[in-house]
Amino acid sequence: MGVHPILDNVLWNAFSGAQTPFTVGVGSVRRYAPGFSAIVALQDPANLEFDSLKSYVEVGEKFYCDQWTGEAPEGWSVEAETTMFKMVWEGEIPEPVDHEGMIELGPEHAERALELAILTNPGPFGLRTIELGDYYGYFDGDRLIAMSGERMFAPPYREVSGVCTHPDYQGRGLAKKLMLRLIRQSMTRGEIPFLHVLSHNDVARGMYKRMGFREYLETVVRVIQRTI
């Protein structure tokens, strides 16, 4: 287990701090508001207050939860479980990247961003997720073929998230260029970039290490569903 007061429970520190306006909830449990990424944050990762959460989750809805390993009560189920790493940037500030063809994503691109996320599954992503920070992408015609952006923010830590490339366009370094722009941008603001990556995704973890990230903390991540 880590020993960092912000990173060890970065979800709660983001949801109860700088990103509170994007969340709903009461007491010690909060979630991104509907339309954003389906993620729940717990003040105490050992205690998921299902009664408090019930008012904010629809029947049949699924959400991601970090670190909680308890038993799901009646009316809820654990649909999936794996582990993921929090990785923190330790490299130098990147040199400026060539921005040619790189587009800043706005509300008019939200549906295409969601389509790419559904296709490539970079993690929980909603129609409004790109409102959480700066998102950039590459297009081929009207098709969004790669993107990356900023999701969680628990000052001074800013998450690089939504990193994905359409299968037909992989191997061209598009996602890496988008990430480097975001990393440089965060660092010039005095922020520290971090990201989440599934533990079994050896290819992505290797790339992030070579870029300048280090593995800080591995935790359980679950998909929980409200069933009744």
C-alpha cells in the first residue's frame, strides 16, 4: 500500500475537492454525475455505503469502484474484478510535439469520442467525459481515430485518461503524441501527471514506463451493478 495522502485515494480526493461540481452523492460516497464516467469514490475504501449510493444509481446501471473488496449486499452484484496500477510521471518535461492534425475536442465531438471509447475500451467513459478537462484527438475525415485527455484532478495531480487509438490506425504513435502534449501542458501549469492502467495490460504499462511514468500503487478495481 502506498503512503501518499492524495494518491492513495485519488478518486475521493478529486470527487470531494476540485471536481465536486461534476459529482453527486452524500456522506462518504460520491460518483461522477450521470453522463460522465461511471465511477464511484469512497472516503473509506473499505466501506462502500450502498444505502447512500442507492439514490444515485439506477437499476441495471454499472459503475467502477477502486480498492473496495467487500461482499455485495442483496440488490447489488460484482460483475468483474481485476487490478490496476496508478502510475505517476517522473520524467522531464517533454519537448513540444508537432500539433499538425491534432484537434481539441469539444461538445460537438462528444458522440465520436464515446464511439471510439466503446470500440477500444480505454476505461469508463461517458458522453460528457470530455468536459472534465482538455481532450485532443486525430481525425481521418469525420472519423475520430485517436484521443487522449484529462479526467481526474486532485491538485497537484492531473490524470491522463481516455488514451485510445482505432484498431485500423494503431502503430503510428498517435496516442503517444497526444499524451506528451497533455503531460507537457500539465507540467507547465505546475501539475503532476498520473494515469491508471490495468495490471495485465503489459504493452501499455511498458510504453508508459519508457515515456517516464513509474508504477506507484496497485489496487483492486471492480465493476458493480445495481440489480434491484
